[in-house]
Amino acid sequence: MQQTEKKRPPRIETQDDLFQDIAGTYALEGARTPADEAALKADLEALNRDGYVILERIISEEENARARNALEEIVGPMGRNDFEGLKTQRAYSLLRKTRALDGLVAHPRVLAILEAMMGPGSLLSACLAVRIHPGEKRQPPHFDAAFYPSPRPRLCHAVSAIWALDPFTEENGGTIVWPESHLWPEGKKPTEDDPHFSATMPAGSAIIFHGDLWHAGGANRASAPRMGFTPQYCGQWLRTMENMSLAIPPAVAKDLSPEIQSLLGYNIRPPFMGYVDGMHPKRVFERE
């Protein structure tokens, strides 16, 4: 029987030689689904110029309904403070609780944006549902990458997505954004005089935005709640907001798609950032 030739390890003679992908079996890959180059170019132009892009109806009505119905069963009690929202339900660690969101977390168009903005191997930093009820007031403005202590403007550290599982309107709490605020200098904060608007979009759509873009959940003046789902991502060299290695244990992660496994940190930043016991983290699954 002919034996498969074993892959020759890379030659390492200097420190510079380390900065290649030295993994063998589990070499780091980029987005598996080829991007629509024209769409990606337009998405990136909007993100770099305005700080956000709205992608309308990029999942089917069936997938949207499946995600929304799953979250209806998962969302918890109202928030604990004005930031979470005292009339807003939230839920966390969602990839441990349902498979209905996998296609949104690792949507090919989103993955292509992440790779273009932050390089291959981006991480899922947070993964939560936000259901804003009638009577909720506007959330305090903030930007998601605020806890990374480097001065603005700066290299893109994070990208967030908010999926509208119900239609987002001005009346029901659609997310408010301050266009171009990702370019603001350190210390500048939004005021009512700065241009801002409610990101309205139909169900099945997503707004993707730069981690330094100022935004806020809107006040819900309608008669019904609205459901949103927000996966947030960061560069591979940064710490995630939610501790995904505890939130999504290996027993769950081993059955997820390769794309989501990578987003959860089962990857290596060359040469070996993220190893476990001297090996690629996916070797953990072989021991289960």
C-alpha cells in the first residue's frame, strides 16, 4: 500500500520565518465561500466612508423566522440598567443554545467583510439577542470597540452586525447611527447637533458597522417589541468581550461548522498564537 507523503515542516531559521502559517493539518484559511467581488467592493467603500453598510434581505424569510422563533424561546428578563435597557430583553452565549443562528453568524458576505477589514481568522467577540419593548427609551450612545485602549482614529479593531429579525423602524427602536463617526478623533462624543438617523430595514436584513462607529438602540414608541440579533467580531490578536471558550464548551464547538469553529478561536494566528498544549486548538476535538 502506498503511503501518503508527510507534509514537510516549514524551514525556520530566523524570527521572520516564524510569521508564516506553520500549522499543517489545520492551516489557517480565509473565507471558504468566494466573495462577490462587486458586492464586497461596494460594502467596503460604504464601511470605510460612512462607517456602516445596510444589507437588505440577505437571508430568506424561512431562515429569518427560524432565528426569530428560536430567540423567542431564549431571551431572558429585562435588562439590569439603562445601558442594557430596563424594558429590553437580552440573551447571551447563543451558540450554545441554538443552531438557528449559525448561518447569520457565519454569513458569507459578513465573513468576506471581516477578512477584508481585519485579516483572516477574525474572532466572534459577542453574540447576543436584543428585544426592545414598547416604552423603552433610547440607549446611551457608544461604540463597540471602546474597551480597546488605543487612540482613535485607528486600525479597525472590531466589526459588528445587527440583524433585523423584525422590521426596524424609527418608531420601534431601530438602531441609531452617527455616520462617519468611526473617523472621529479621540474624545469626541456625539451630540444632537451631529447628523444621525435611525437605520430602518426590513426583516432579514443586517447593518454591518465599524467597531468605532457611534450608535445606540432606539426608543420604542410602537405597540410591539422588535427583535434584533447582534454578533460582534474582533481582530484575531484581541481579547473577545464574551469568553467564548467558556460560553461555548468544546463538546458543543466540535460539532459546529469550520467557519464558526474558527470564529470561536479554534484557529492559530501565525506563527502559534492560540495554541493548546503546544498544538493547534482543533487537536482538542481529537481527544474528545
